Amino acid sequence: MTDEEWLVRLQPYQQTVDELKVKFRGMRREFALAGIQTPVEFVTGRVKTVAAIKEKLVRRHITMERLEQDMEDLAGVRIMTQFTDDIYKVVDLIRQRKDMVILEERDYVTNAKPSGYRSYHIVMEYPLQAISGERKVLAEIQIRTMQMNVWATIEHAINYKYQGAYPADMADKLKQAAEVSNQLDGLFATMHHDLEQAQAQQHE
């Protein structure tokens, strides 16, 4: 496929990412206008690069004809939260929406991957309104704390440098870092809970 053909093929996914970012950022604004602390801190999104798509096609033995059906993360949106509890608040909010359909949920927050990776993944079907009519587009939503995101970003960079085969001692260090990150999230959650209790007592 030429670059222009890839651009045309991936355009619906770019539109999906753009629309989802607007909707999830709108949730943050709704909370702010209501005077309620928002569980949504940041929202980012991307369409998978052509190079990454080609690599995954080979690694997962996916044919070009099955690309749209078998590659769930062509469109990806990431929602960052301050606290671990906020992850599940965001998940509940997404479950209640009528403008997207959840197909699968993977909880890597409670059940971290062996590498130490933590995040909540939702695979959804998004009804994109195109000029040719409605089209169901698959998208993956990742919800994680900012601490989880820092770890995942560094792990991704290391994994890329070592082409997916970093040394055992590096893997051990990453697991240690993941545990420290998780402990830090727990500490922040405790501090947040204590602050909420203190504020509640002031209003009694």
C-alpha cells in the first residue's frame, strides 16, 4: 500500500480518536462545572503508525484483509487519573454511555502483568458517522494513573531499545520500579482519603 492509501484507510480511526478525545475531555469539564473533583486528569490519543501496524501484522499473524477486525488498537485513547480508585470511576462512566459499546474489558490494575504493567483496557465499538453512513470502528481505551503511565512509558522505551528482549536484570529492575510505583499510588490514595475525611469533618 502507498502512503496515500494508508492515509485513506486509517482516516476513520483518526476521526474516532479525535471524537473520543473531545468526549472524554468533555467529561472532565462537566465535573469542573458541577464543582465536583474529576476522575479524569488528562486525555491523549493516537492512531497506530504504519510501521507499528506492519510489525504487529507479522507478530500476530494478521492478514491485511482482517486488519480492521483483528487489530483492536488501531485507534487508541489513554485516560490518566490521579488516583487508582478514579480508574474504576472512569470505567463506570464509560459503561453508562450510550454512544459506544464495550466489547471487552481487561483489568491489569488489580491483576498486573508479569512485567509489572498496570492499566485498565477497554475494547469498544464506536459508531462513527461518516459521509458514507455509520461505520463501526474498534478502539482501545487505556485508563491508568499518572504513576502507571510514567512506568509504562519508560518500559516501552526500554523494550523498543532492546527490540523486545531486554536482559533479565533489566526486567527485575522494571518489576521493582512497578512495585514502587504501585506503593506510591497507594500512598497518594491514603493521603487523598485522609484529606477528604478532614474536609468532611470541617463541614459537620
